Amino acid sequence: MACAVDPSSNNKNSLLMLPERVKKISRIPASWWAYAWSIGREDQRRAIHALKVGTALTLVSLLYILEPLFKGVGKNAMWAVMTVVVVLEFTAGATICKGLNRGFGTVIAASLAFIIELVAVRSGKVFRGFFVASSVFLIGFAATYLRFFPSIKKNYDYGVVIFLLTFNLITVSSFRQENILPLARDRLSTIAIGCAICLFMSLFVLPNWSGEDLHSCTVRKFEGLARSVEGCVNEYFRDQEKHDNILDKQTSRASIHTGYREVLDSKSSDESLAHYASWEPRHSMQCYSYPWQKYVKLGSVLRHFAYTVAALHGCLESEIQTPTSVRSLFRTPCTRVAREVTKVLQELADSIRNHHRCAPDVLCDHLHEALQDLNSAIRSQPRLFLASKHGSANSHMLMELNSSKHAASRTALPSFKTDTASILERKNTKADQPSERSERSTLGRTLSKIAITSLEFSEALPFAAFASLLVEMVVRLELVIEEVKELERAANFKEFTRHDHLTIDIACKEEKRNNDGVRLGSHTVSPAAE
């Protein structure tokens, strides 16, 4: 018999769980506040931009609050509020782009609507409605079709939208209103007031420049790639026998992923920042048109370099790994190559940050020497990579053994025979058994030798992929250096001086020390890589 559930016990359980639910709900505002605080700490300019938008909306709302201003503008003050909400962006370039697009789009739309209204009034009452409707259709079709043009879509898409909106509002509303000139004038004045407030807040109150963001973002890409390359090699040659903390290992690998992932995901942000930077006032007095598109092209080359770093990181996550004993044979040359690549990336980052040209010998002989050392180390272990004649001899031997086995299988196919023939065959097979056993033992020893060599090759194969990616990285680094030099020439960076090179080198040497206080080279190498 089923026992009945006591309703009083359920009520007691619900009452006991109520304080826990109240605590969870009370923690929600605190968690939201902590999350909002973390967003502001990542970039303090976000909070400043929010204060600027609030101040701009307060200023434009005075058109409604103050009676003299409201009498002069009227209900059209709402257009000023809409302009501030839509136009005021995070960077000055984006605000200028949207403000000018909105201003010119409104002026052109109002002028065209006024001309069409003059023609429609003179055409008579019968054809006025038809003329207005056909004008709206033709202008709407032409403006929408223009938005598909690549140059229009890239630079003036927002202006075309505002033109289409303003033209239709003025043209359609003029059909029921006799004089549209005051309406167009009031809307133009309120939009001009909103644009003026937006431009003032963006250009003169703690401005955020798109060009500076693009410049600093490019520097961060070089630094992130340098950290990823150095972290990949150090993690690859880390001593697996040491029981490291799992959290530290996950943190190091996450930092590697973050370094190159930022470069791979930067295509859209680079293009938008370069576009908005072209609208900003000229920063440098040395060149009339700053080459922002060169930054976009450099970002594309860096993404190709980051693909190699991502593949290098994939070697760490591979299920098939080279044993630590084999890796230790090539630790020194691989670590040296990574250290030289990291050094070049850091020097390029410093040269772009300080707007001076990089050293002519930035791709120094040390990197080529490191590649030669890696090549020599690989050649010194021929058995691992089947680079000797034994590998080819083993492969030929294996092919001959396979062919002999196939021939024996073909001759040993069963066939229909008489009883006497089968008896004679059994006698012959018994006589031939000792010779077959000796052949099988010889075949087994040969196959075991080939299997041992193949096993050594399979163990070294993951490292061969790792080493080839290091060499590919050096080749792509040369393309990055060429693109950086093109940017320096186009932007008229300061000429390179030995004093700049010494300053950078000394700063790197002073900053990079290990825990014991012993000074390392210009770039840090973990103890596992030494």
C-alpha cells in the first residue's frame, strides 16, 4: 500500500529552502555590478564615453526643457535628440563619418524635396499626387540601388539612408501642408545642433582616435604573437616528468591561444578602424594622407603568420606526441630559433610603437645561424627521419618480401587432386618443413628490424611537423618585415639610429630576469627550454 505524503513536511522543506533562494536573488545585483566594473576596468575609455553621451543628451534635452529654446525650435527638437543618439560614437572618426553623412544627406534631401514641391505645385491639383508618388518611387529606387555600389556602401551608406528617410518625410508631409520651407528649416537646424554637440564632445572632450586605436592594436598583435611563439616552444619542450600544476599548464596554454587568436579575429576591426581613421584630421605634418590602409595590409600578412603559430600550437594538442627523450635532442636549436623570432617581433613592435624605422639588420644572422643549427641537429639523427641508406634498403627489402609472400600464396592455392597425389604432397611437405621454419625465422628477424626503424620514424614524425612549422615561420617573418618597412616608408617614420636600438636592447635586458635575479638574454627562456 502506497504511503501518503505529508503536506506539512513539504511546506517545511519549502520554508527551509526560501532563505537560500533569497540569498541567490540578493547576489544577482552584486554579480551584475562586479561584471560592469570589470568591463570598465578593461578599458576606462568606455566609462568616459558613457559620461560623454549622457552629457550630450542632457545638453540637447534643454531644447525641450528651456521655454525660450522650445518656442524657437518647437516639436522638431526631437530630431536633435535622435541625432545625438545615432551619431555620437566611441571614436572621433566614427562620429565625424556619421555626422557628416547625416548632415549632407539631410541637406541634399531637403533641397531635392523643395524643388519637387515647387514643380508639383505648378503642375496643378490633378497631377500633384501622381507626381509626388512617382518622385518618391524613382528617388527611392535610385537611392537604394546606389547602396549596392561598393564605394557608396563603404563610405556613404548611412548618408544615403538618411537622405532617403528625410526626403520621404518632407515630400509626403508636404502634400497636406502648403508651405514646407519652415518644416525643412526647423529640421535642418535641429539636426545641425545635434551634430554640433556630437562633434564637440568627440573632438574636444577626451577624444578617442580611431587611428591611435589601429596603431596600438597593431603593436599588440606583434607582442601577442611573440608571446605565443615563445610559449609554444617552451611548452613543447617542458619536462613531462615533472608534475606541474594543471592550472598553471592550462593558464600558459590559454595565454598562447589568446596571443594569436586576437590576430586571427582582427580583420573586421582593422578595416573599420582604418575607414574611420581616414575621416579624422591629419595627425602627422610629414605626410598629407596617412597610409591607414597599409595597417590593414600589414594585418593581413600578420594573420598568415598567425596561421603558422596556430598550427604550432596544434602540435601541443596533438594526440600523437614525440617522446621526451627524442625532443630533448633538439631542444637547444628549436629554442634558439623561437628566441630569435620572438626578438624580431618585439623589435618590430617597438619600432611601430615609437614611430621610428626598424634596424636594417632586424633579420640578423643569428636567426639564420639558429636555422643552420636546427638543420645540423636533424641531420645528426638519420635513423629518426629515415635519411640514411638503411631506410631505403629496408623499404626495398620489405617490398621484395611482400612480393615473395604473394607469389607463395599464389602457388599454394588449393586444387582438386586424387588421393595418391595428396598422399605424395603430404610426404613432400613433411620433408620441407625444416627449411620453411628456417625461412620463417629469417623473415621474422628482418621484419622486426624494419618494424623497429618504422617505430622510430613514427615517434619522430610529430616533431618533424613541429620543426617544419618553425622553418615556415621564419619564411613568413621575412614577409612581415617587408610589409613593416613599406608602412614605415609610407608613413614617414623617423630614421633609425643606433641610440634607439641600444635603448630597446638595454630595456629588454633589464626587464627580463629569472626568479634568482640572474639576467637572461634579450628574451626570457623557461628553465625547461634551457
